[in-house]
Amino acid sequence: MDPTILLDPEAAMEESMEKILELLEEKKYFMARDELLKYNNADIAEMFEEMLEEPERLERTIVVYRLLPKDVSVEVFAYLPSDDQLKIVNGITDKELSYIIDELDFDDKIDILEELPANLVDKILEKTPKDERRLINTFLNYPDNCAGSLMTPDYISLEKEWTVERAMQHIKEVGMDAETVYTCYVKDTGRKLIGIVSLSTLVVADDNRRIMDIMHTDYVCVNVYDDREDVSEDFKKYGFLAMPVVDKEHRLVGIITVDDILEVIEDENTEDMERMAGIIDLEQSDQEYLDKSVFKHAKNRLPWLLVMMVSAMITGAIINSFENLLSSVIVLVSYIPLLMGTGGNTGAQASTLIIRGLALGEVELEDALKVLWKEARISLCVGLVLSAVNFLKIIFIDKESWLIALTVCLSMIFIIVFAKAIGGMVPLLAEKLGADPALMANPIIASSVDMLSVLIYFLMASLILGI
């Protein structure tokens, strides 16, 4: 990498990107390639993403890609998103594609083959050695949401009878092809996992000691069909860099490394954010925002918008039923948005914290009463402070009567108490029913709190104002 880039990497990349795009326009492909090679492979992949965005630049971008050194082209390909990988695949020869597939790490190879068209996969597998072809087909058949779809068979396995010296020699022989050398896995007859040993342990141990004497048998492993999200929780809990994957007979079939789990965590966080916003994607597509069609965006957003629209109709009906009250004291109308907004915000705060607690294992279903009691005390503290501020505003700034101020502020306290209770309980109820709390919480809370806010406000006005 060019050392001058380290001074201000972002500015340097932007400047280089502009230069590369100009060189593409002028068809100076070798100069564009040389400019790219000033950066590391991850940065080059990021620059290719921008180059591949415009269809009119596609052919010229493919030319530059084919001019990259072979080892660089493989690494860059692995960093690219699947859509851009397909663009590259469609622009290079079968021989070049076969080379890339052969050189990729096994888990990256599986990810790419899952995205390629079936006829292209068949063509690649035809040129693959029989044993590897059988292994690839096995991995391709695992469901997308299970541990098997994340794992790689490129791990270092040791025999329990080996000495440390023999084990270190084996690591030197196969280490370059392994996903990680920092943890080695000890197998018994029948490929059954019986222990793990770290590289640091091997380095400091006496050469004549046997592996069975220094291995750890209290390891943590996951089943090949465990849910990906559960596996990511295990990684976060234990802080591992890699974790062994076993089948139902406890045979070691692969390992999962932390870099693959980071992608799972990102996908799960994105999914939760979309669901909390009321965006439902039943196909769970990993397409980016700009790549999705307008129709698909609309289809994903409509369901909860329809639910919330119906709830707004019910809220409107409640307001209409108190028409006489509103016509008598018209100023009451001006405080409706304040109360509904405050209720919605406080409910959303509670639900967000409870959903996070459920996701991290900090809150359990049996904690429902504890959650309710805590949110009740929080809501009283919050409600009293907000109501006091509003009471002073209504009296001294709005110049309204103390009865109007009392109506609004007592309503606010009750609304906040109920909103906090709903916000705390809805995620727990969803979890109890086996539904996704992130999907159900915000739309249900928003619609129910709005209706409840209006109802409490008008009932309180009728009671205090005697209308």
C-alpha cells in the first residue's frame, strides 16, 4: 500500500476513485489497475462496488478486474457483495471463474456457489475433484438459517496419541490451508470430537507430551442444525474466534469462525430494525435498499401501515363520540397531539429496552411482574416531571385555566403509566406466543397507545370539567 494513503485514507480513496473513473473513460486500463493496487484488497473491493454501479461502466470495469494479479482478484472477489460477484462472473471466462472458485476459502466458495445460477454451478462442479464435489454438495444442502451453512471444513485436526512435536509438524504442513491455526481439534475414532488444544498451549508444551494430556475436554460446540442466531449468541457469550460444529453423533464436521458470525449479527440487526419499523419482508431478501424494486418496498411496508390506519380510524371514532365536549371546550383539541406523542414515545422507549433485554438474555418471560413494577415506578417519575412542566406552560404561557391544566396534566400521568406498561408487556407477550417481539411491538404499541391516550384524555376532561 502507498504510505501517503495512511495520512488521510478517506480523502485519498475519494481522489483515487475520481482518477480511476477518468482513466476508465479514457480506456487507460493498466493505469487504472495500478491506481487500484495502491490499496489493500478490502479497499479495492469497495472501489469496485462503486465502479460496478453504473451499467455503462460495466464492461470497462470487468477489463480492469481481469488485469488484476490472480491472488488479488480472488481476494477482491470474496469481499464483493453477491450482486457484484454475479456481474463479475458474467464478464469473465469459465477458466478464470474456475480459478477463483478453486482459490477461495471453502466457506466463501459455498456462499458464492449458492448465489450462482444452477447451470453455472453444474459447470464448475464438473471440473471439481470427486471428493471435493461431494463435500460441496453436502454443504449446499444445509438450510440457510442453520450452523451448517456457515461452517468450513478447513480446520486443523490432531490425533490424541500424537506428541506435541508431531502436532507442530502437522500444523506446519497444513496450516496455510486452514481457516485458523490458533485452535486445533482433537478427534477420536469415527471422527468424534473429544477435545481442543490452542496453539499457544502447543508452543509452550514439552515436545514429548501427548496431545491427550494437554487438550481441554470442557469445550463448547454447536450442532450442525442449530439456528444461526443461536450460534451468534454463543460467540458473543464466550468470545470465541472459532467454534466446532458437530452432527447428531458428535462427529466433527466443520468449524465456524468469527468473521462469518459478524455477517450474521449484521443481518439479524438489519432484520430487527426493519421489523421494528413495521417493514415486513417475508422472503428475507438481502438486497440493498436501492436494488429493491418500488413494488417490493411498497409490499413490505403496507401490512402494518394498514393496521395502523385502521387503528387511526378507531381513534377518530373516539374523538367523534366526544364531539359535544370538544365543541364546549375547543382548546382541548390543541393538546391531543401532545398527549398522543408523549404516550407513543414513552411506550416505544420501554419496548425498545425490553426487546434488547430479551435479545441479550437480560430479561426472561418470568420477569414480567418485575418489569411491570419497574416500569410503573419509572412512569410515575417521568409523568410527574413532564406534567409539572406542562402545568406551568399551560398556566403562564398558554394563559388557560387551572382546570384545563389539571385535565391535561393528570391525563398525561395516566397515559404515561399505561404506555410504559404496554411497552413493557407487549414484547414479553409476543415472546410468550412465539412471535417476534421486534415485529409486533412498535406497530401494536403505537396504535393501542394512541387510542388509549384519546380515551383517557376525554374521560378525564368529562370528570374534571363536568361536561
